[in-house]
Amino acid sequence: MSKRTPVAVILGGRSTENYRSCQSAKDVIDALEKKGYVVIAYGVTLEANWISFGDLNALKISLMKETFELTDETAKEIANTTESLLPPTSLLDVPVVFSTLMGAWGSDGTIQGMFETGIVRYVGSDTLGSAISSDKSTAKLLMEAVEIPTPKHIVIPDNAWKKDPASSVMRAAVLKLPGVSKPARGSNGVGVSYIKVPRDFKKGIDIARNFDGRVVVEKYHEPARLFECNIIEDENKQRILSEIIQTNWKEEDKVFNFISRSDKSSYSFAKAKDLKPEVVALIHEYAKRTFEVLKLSGYAQIEFMIDKEDELLVIEVNSQPYFGKDGSFALSWKQAGKTYPELIDLVVKEALKRPAGLT
């Protein structure tokens, strides 16, 4: 493909990650243009309508607003847009799609399945890998099957909670307190609560249920250090490991959830230092095994913890991480010697070389 290859960027989405997708798309569009690609932009509003952007510059001006979300109303404020209930058929004609959608209906296999049905190439993991990694319980069961350490958990399905909440709490109590409740298919720490005493169970589970009817309750591990080690595949399907990035946060926060992440002054990312070689080797091994067992492809963000008991655990896997150049995923590759435009170019080239459809 020539350097003037068209790339369709999709932004927004129906989930709570809409605004972060828009922030990410701003940087992705800029990097693609720097690498000589022709960018065609589409969006999905919070109300689930599709938007075709006929004036890329007008979109870029809107994306400069840090709090911008793509809604039916904000889309009307952008010049030369077309709204539709269904995905535009012009998507079928692009060589490759770069979706920045995250969370539900963005990184959970749903939109990936749509691309595969239309025989459209796209960056990132396929339908199966996206669906597995976005469902915390399924991902944990597979990791446990190949002896990748991750916090113990139980699942509270929607019907079980509606029928008999007390029995669900008793099942969760087997893990012993403290615990953590999470939406089974949540992202970015949304709906995550720390459960200190028995009376916190119902409140924590109800909060999680605002975002997903199925809830995961995990055994709580007090974090000493939080890391991520990321993977990308190149054009030859060789898997490349990023530098290990440490998250520094306020230790009084029991969990690094959406509330913690909303205050950018309260945390920072930096290259991990002072890790023993054997710990680095173990992080690399677990990252590669996680990528393999969860059927991931293209790229993935794999998050780790060393708890106060000095146990190394895999705590989260994101098949569609935040791609903004100010995020930890981009930083991990910058520390590995790749500029942001080079990172974006690499994942697009890998997607272009894949066969369309099932691989």
C-alpha cells in the first residue's frame, strides 16, 4: 500500500469512555497525517447514532476541547456532518479502520464482529480476543488455567442478584474481606468499589450494576506497586514488548479506580526502576502468556501489581487501551524508543498485512 493509504478513524462510542476516545482520536489523526495517511473520520454518538465527518479540520477543532464528547447535539455543531442510524456503507471501501472506541460496544468484540462481517481490516484484536479480554471473569479463568497469577474472584450474574442478593453476598464472602467489586465488562476503573466490611457489599455491587448486570467480586490485594507491560505485533507477527511503566498514585486510595483517574494531578506514569532482573523476566513471561491465552492480536495493554505481600499479579488486560499520546500505553513505547507517529504507523501496517476476515 502507498503512503497515501486511506485510514478510517472511528471515535466516540456509547460507553462512559466516549470522551477519552475523542481525546485519543485527536492524537491518532494527527499521527496518521504526519505519516502521510489520508484520514477519513466517523463517529458513534452516546445515543448510538453514526456520524460521517465531511470536514476533518472542523472535527479537529472540536477535538481540541478536552471535555468534548460526541453526542447527537455536539455533532450538529461540527460543519459538514451526516448522521445515520446504521454504519455508513463507505466504511466497506476503506483499506483499514483505526477504532479508538473503548469499553462496552467498543473493545468487547461487538464492533470487531461488525468489521469482520463486512470484511474490513482493522487495528487491534479480533472479535474473539476482544470479547475474552473485556470479560474479566472469562479472562481470569483462562489465566488461572495456565497458572498466571491473578486475584481470586466470584461472579454475580444479573438474575442471581435479582432473585436472592443475600445468597450472592454469602458467595462473595468466601473470598474474605476486604474485597473489590467491579462491572464484569467495565473499563478505566468505572464502577469499581473497595469493600471493607460486610455492609459495603450491597453498595459496591449496586454501583457496579449501574454499568453491567454481571458483577465480579475479587479478593483485595493491597498494592505496593502498579505496572504495565504492553505488547504489539509487527508486520511479520513478531511480538514486541514495551518498557515496563509504573503508575505512581496516592497510596491512601485503596483502589486505582475512575475517581482516582479523574484527578490527573494525583497520579503519574514513569519508567519502572529498581526492579530485580528476575521480576522483569517474570513480568515479560506473564505478559506473553496472557497475550497468547486470551487470543489477543495486534496489541494489548497488560496491567500488573506487586502487592504488600510481594506477590506479582496480573490485574487487568485491555485489548483496546487509551491511545492518546499522554497516556501510559504511548509512554511505554516512547521509553522503548518508538515515537508516537511510529507507534501508530506500526499498528496500521500490521493490520494492513493481515488477511481480511478470520485469521
